[in-house]
Amino acid sequence: MTKPIVAIPCDYREFEGSDWHAVAHQYVRAAVEGAGAMALLVPALEEGNDADALLDRVDGLLVSGARSNVHPSLYGRTATEQDGPFDPGRDATSLPLIRAALKRGMPVLAICRGIQELNVALGGTLANDIQEQPGIWDHRHPEDPDRDVKYAIRQGVSVKEGSCLARVVGAGEIQVNSLHRQAISALAPGLAVEALADDGTVEAVSVIDAKGFAVGVQWHPEYWVGTDSPSGQIFSAFGEALTDYVRARQAARLSA
């Protein structure tokens, strides 16, 4: 059997005076080492991408975290400078890919910005600077140049009994590295809550009645995929779903 290929939407970034389409290496490494897949990076274009044509050539979608935020106009709110930074190319690339992948029953794993994109793509809204809301923790990462400190596992979340995620990591509390200042506000009608922080922040969701694996997490399992058990289990489950999808696609071709 051929190795699965995972599409990862890029961010549109500026480095050293040039514009780049980029994905942080930790997501590519996790796809390869944690899910046993190959990675195909999708440029963040406001126009020119064809979601269906691209998904014809891959077996799953990994929607990564990013510095930028989903533009509020995409969930019915007026944008302010504080809501940024924005990446319209990323928005225009990721949201159609999410919708098209779910329609096909293709495995989807959405991380950090990805879970927020998943919620917006299905009709939900986001809250900004949640640390300013009464009773909500400061979920932002510490300002430390050491990435291991920045991505340290430091927060508990409660995984719901009987949920999709519970079948992967078990129900009850697990420790995660959740680093964000935005979060889900109104949950999209097609999503179910999989895990919550103690302050009530939605930390994981799944797609209701999904044809395949379709999970979003607000934390960063990709960073510790090789050393943290829940992180590895999430990517292993994603990899198994990718393998199943490849087999089903091959069987359909043989029977056609």
C-alpha cells in the first residue's frame, strides 16, 4: 500500500524581505513521524486554489496552528486591529479545504488556529483575548525564547466520556500544551465538544456524523508527538484513519 499524503495549508509570511508560503516544521514532522504520512504543503492563495482538485491527490487534511487569526468578517463580526494579525490567503485556502474534505469523508485533524477555522467553516464564531473575560484563565504561551518552555505541557483538560477523543486518549483529565488567546465562542451546529478546560474553554471538538476521523484540538499535540502519550495517540489515530481512507479509495478504484 502506498503511504498516505496529507495536505497542510501554508501561512503567507514575510521573511528577510521576501514573501513565503510556510508551515512550521513541527507539523510536517508530526505528520511524517506520528501519522506515517507524507506532507504536501498548500500555498496560501486568496485566489487560484481548487480544493476539490487538490483533495483528489491527497488522503487527508492537517490544519495547523499559526500566528495569524481567522478574519472576523468570516463569522459576521467587524474586525479591529486587536483581532489581528490576519492572513487572508490562509483563510481563503483552509476554509474551503475543510468543507470539501469533510464532504468527502476524508480524515481531518485541526490544531490551534485549525480548530478555530473548523468552527468558522461550519458556521461557528470565535472570541478574542479570552484572558480578559471574567473567570477565564490566561491560555497564552509564556514569553520565553526556549521553545520547549513555550510548548510545555502545563494545563489540564477534561475529555468527555463516550467522545471520539475518549476512544483515542481515554476519558477524564489529560495534560496538554494549550497556547492561545482566541477560542471558540458559539459552537458550529455541526460540531460536538470533546474536551473542556476547567474554566469552560472549548479545547477539542469533533464533527457530528462525520464519515471519517474529523477532530479539532486547541492544543499542540504535534510538538511532543514522539514523547507525550496523548499527543502520540492523537497522531497515531489520525494515521490509522489515513490508512483506512487509502485502502477504501484503492478498493473503490479496483471495483470501478
